[in-house]
Amino acid sequence: MKASTAKQPDSASRRRESKLWQLRLYVAGQTPKSVAAFSNLKAICESHLEGRYRIEVIDLVEHPQLSKGDQILAIPTLVRKLPEPVRKIIGDLSDTERVLVGLDLRSAD
Amino acid sequence: MKRRPPKSASRTRRLPKCPTGIQGLDEITRGGLPRGRPTLVCGGAGCGKTLLAAEFLVHGAVRFGEPGVFMSFEETAAEITSNVASLGFDLADLVRRKKLALDHVYLERSEIHETGEYDLEGLFVRLNHAIDSIGAKRVVLDTLEALFAGLPNETILRAELRRLFRWLKDKGVTAVITAERGREQLTRHGLEEYVSDCVILLDHRVDDQIATRHLRVVKYRGALHGTNEFPFLIGDDGLSVSPISSLGLNHKAPSGRISTGIPRLDAMLGGRGFFRGSSILLTGTPGTGKTSVAACFAQAAAQRGDRVLFFSFEESPNQIIRNMRSIGLRLEPLVENRWLRFHAARPTLCGLELHLSTMFKEVTAFKPAVVIVDPITSLLVAGTDFETKGMVTRMLDFLKSRQITSLVTSLTHSGHALQQSESAMSSLMDAWLLLKDLDGNGERNRALYVLKARGMAHSNQIREFLISDRGIDLVDAYIGPSGVLTGASRVAQAARERAEALASQQDSAGRKRALARKREQLEQQIAGLRSDYEQEAGELRRIDEQVGTRTSVLTAERTELARLRQADAIKVAAPGPRKPVARGAR
């Protein structure tokens, strides 16, 4: 699950804005929770943000200094960098409903 | 003290300790916090948890060569840096020199959504990174409980905290974890459950509107420690705990003496005044002249070339200088030449701890040889009995350890023979002078006793204490059958004695004169008798002569008669047994 999967938007008419969603997933090594989080995120993005998202995975075991920037404590943590405001979702993203609320996608549906 | 790896250290019999460098705390804990283990510091808001933790790190980095990580969950790095800068700690510099790492962990619950399983590996990674980046031996987590507010799932959090403390131990760092005081337990979220090696409780209590800080080591597994509650100060140089009971008594005792500035008082104290470096208590009711004696002592010391620091809690320096001028003491030139320095403050200005820390600071800065506190009783009202005794002990100890002579005045109230706090304090003192009011004959007079003076032969006599425009003098009080007389009574008594002496003098002169007269009379009598005698003797002689004359006349007459009778002349001339002539002559 090495870094960035990016897909450019092809259906700009889909909703109010067609901006790119920038998501960053922090993990610490290949733990079951991390792997689960990545696949859950992927699935959610594919179904709700198809083609408009970019996921960046940061492994803190390899880059511990990066944990400061986004104030990461919990692992895994998903940070919505764009669109603003920044939101943080912690956990393995198994609760899809909560992820959607957290990402502010639920209300839009 | 060389550090040993924690794994092997845990196997040694004696628990290795990690000195905090905080004044007094290392004494209470007998060496510091348990090395390589977490210590919990809990207390309410504003009682100095963060400061204690910060000082632990700074001393570690500066004095013990142990770099440290400060992980803050509340304040930003900039805030912490500026907070402790007021205590003279330059965190920014330590960070630059890689002796310290500051990490601010920020958690905003509203930004966080929980979606399933997670752990706090991020925190571990961060902490690990910070520790490894500077080779830290000490870690502070301030305040870990912020996590409870920031993270929704307490079950996960607790499990992770347990893992964190385990991890810290394995890492071999000495950690200080701060936590808020809880209502029914030591900490709000029961952190003491996880940190079981050492728990320190801080407390900031307000008694009678005066706030005092206390520190107590609640628990220290595997080591002896002072269990009392110890008052502590936050001064300009950080935290300092005063462990009253564990203070050593091993100051040097100089044998030099210093004059009291009152010659007669010196005489009462074995002729040479107080010992240098001793502590002197001066008690008295209002208006007995405590400040005057203190000022006299101060002037004498300053003139001798000793620096004098005068803490005044009742009068302003100018007022003291003015008042002392009236009894002939010139303090201004001494103040101008910086031999004498006043520090005046209202006792109610701040709590006892702050007063004492100010005093410590002043003493350290001015380096006096003599310190005067006038009066200490003002400070006593700023705290409870027990606290103040502790603080006074600490102050005296501080001064003694620097061989500073201290004179402390204390106000007693008339009626109390010796006030309790005084007698408690007096045991700490080397010399105790008592100033007393003697009331009688419509006037009040001052008297002075030396109640105690350790290590010197001192007078046990009461002295009348006179304050005039030429200064202070002591005179012998009159002690007679009617008790101790002072003032006008003493003067009257002296006059009476003089009159009596004069009278008796006159009396003896009269008696002498009478005696002389008597002797004269006797001599006259003797002379009279002698002349009588001589008269009589003369008469006797005369009689003798007459008798002689008569005999010769008779003889002549008889001879004549015989001749006339024509008796035998020879027979007459040679009388025999028959004397017809003599018979016939008769």
C-alpha cells in the first residue's frame, strides 16, 4: 500500500465543487489495523469521491519526525488536508457511517 | 554519579536514584526520584506541577548531564519557554544545544472523529523519536490527562497508558508524569493505578487568606522517604522544598564575637558581645525598645565594617532612620555608603513563602554579615504556627550556614509571660534578650534580661534600660527588700540612701564630739583630783614639820626646865632605869 493513489476528476458536475480531496493516512508499520484502515479508506473514496481524491500514506516508523506536523497520536489517523478545514479521523475506518460524517460526506448525500 | 543501565540497576539491592536538583526534594526522597521509572506528580491547578517537572529536566540537562524530553499536552513550547524563563532557565538555548527537546502535543476533540480500532502508537513514535534524537535520560509528560479530554475511547486510552508506562520503563528513562488532583483519588483519571513507583502530591492551601504550598511524597516504592507534608516555595530560582525534619545540624560555629553596640550589654554577655554567626532573639512588649536595640546593633556592625541587611515589616526605612536619629544613631551615612541596607515590606503583602524567598534573594545579593528582622512576629501572622516555625527554622538555618549573624525581634503581648510561638522559636536561637516593661509608681520603665546566651558566661541580672538622645544605656536596677526599683523610684531610693548616709555621718560626728567633751571633763576631773591630792600632801608635810618643830621645842623646853631645876645634866643626858627627874618632869 505504498503511497498515493490519485485520480483526476472526470465528472465535474457531480457536486458543488470538483476540487481535489487530499487525504493523508498515518500508520506505523504494517499492522493489521493499518492495513484495514487503508483498504477501508480506499473503498470509501472509490464509492464517494471517485477520481477526486489523493491518498498519501505516511509510515511513522520510517518518518517519525512527521508525526509532529499533524499532531498525530493515535494510529491509524486519517487527516483531511483539503478541502479545509482540516479534519482528523482516528481508528481503522471500519465504521463507514462515521467516516462519512467525519469527512463531511454524509450530509451531502 | 555514574548512571547504570536500568536493567541491571533494577537487580541491584538499592534502588538507584535520579537527583532532581530541586532544593530539598532530594533530601526528602534521599537522593531523588527512582531512576528509570515513572514518577507521578499530582496536584490541583496552579500548584507548581509543570514547574517541578521543568526544573527536573533543566537540572538534569545542566547539572547531571542527562538530556531530557518535555512533552506538553497543554502549553506550547513557546509558552513553556517563556514561563520558565522568569526562573532563569533558558530552554531555547538548551534545545539548541540538544540537551532538551520540547514537544507540544495538541489535541482538539472537535476535530477528531473516531471510527473503529486504534492505538496511540503515534505518541510512542513521537516520544521515541524525541528521546533518541538527543539521547534523553529524562522525560516529562505534562499533563497526560489531557488525553482523556482529547480522545473519546477511555478503554483504549487506559490500555495504551498502561503500555506507555511499561514502555517508558523498558526505555530506561526517568519519567515525571503530571496529573490533576482528583476529587476522591489522587488524580482525576486514576493515573496512580499505572504509576506505582513514586507518587508526589503537591498542594496549594489557603489558610486564613494566606496561601502556602505543600509537597508530600505519598508513595515511594522500595525506598525510605520523608512522609511529612513539607512546605515549598516557588522563588526566583525555582522550586525549593524545606524539609524541616531532615535539615542537618552541621554549620560551622565561629568563635569570633561582635559587639552589640551597647557597652553595658556587651559586659552582660561575658564582656564581648554575641558570637559571630549566631542567631539572637529579642522579645518584648510594644514600646520596650526592640527596634532601638536592633538599630544600635546595626549601627555598631556597619561602623565596624560589616554589611547589615535590615528587614523591616512595620516601619519604612525613612521612618526608622528618623526615629533612630532621635536617640543619637546616625544611620543615613551608613545607608549611603552601602554598609546598611533596608528592605521594608508589609507583612500582608504576600504569603510567608514569598517573603522568605525575597529574603533569601536579598541576602544572596547583598551578602551581609548581619541580618536583622524587625519584627519576625509580623511574618508569624502570615502563616500557621507549624508552617512559620518551619520557615523560621529554614531562614535561620540559611543564615547560619552562611555564618551570618541574625537578630530577630519578636513582639510579645503583655499578659503572656512567654508566648507559645516564642518559646517554640527560642529553642532555635542562640541568645535571647528579653525587654520588659516595669510598671509602678505611675510610670513605665524598661528593663532588660539576658534569658539565654549559649556558650558564654552571661549575667543573670536585670538591668534598667535607658533610651536617651545619646543612645541606649543600661544601668543597674535597684534591688532591695521592696523589689526591683527602676526609674523615678530608683532615683528616689538612691536619694533616700544618700540622705540616710549623710544623717548617719552627721550622727557619728556628734557622738565623736560628745565623747571628746566627756574625755575633756574626765581629764579636768583627774586634774582636780590631782591638785586635791597635792594640797593634802602639802598639808601632811606641814604637819610633819610642825610635829618636828614641836618636838625640838619640847626638848628645848625640857632641857630648859631641867636646867631650871638644876638637875644633873649628865643624868639627863644618859637616862638610866631610875628617872626621878623624868618622873618629876612629867
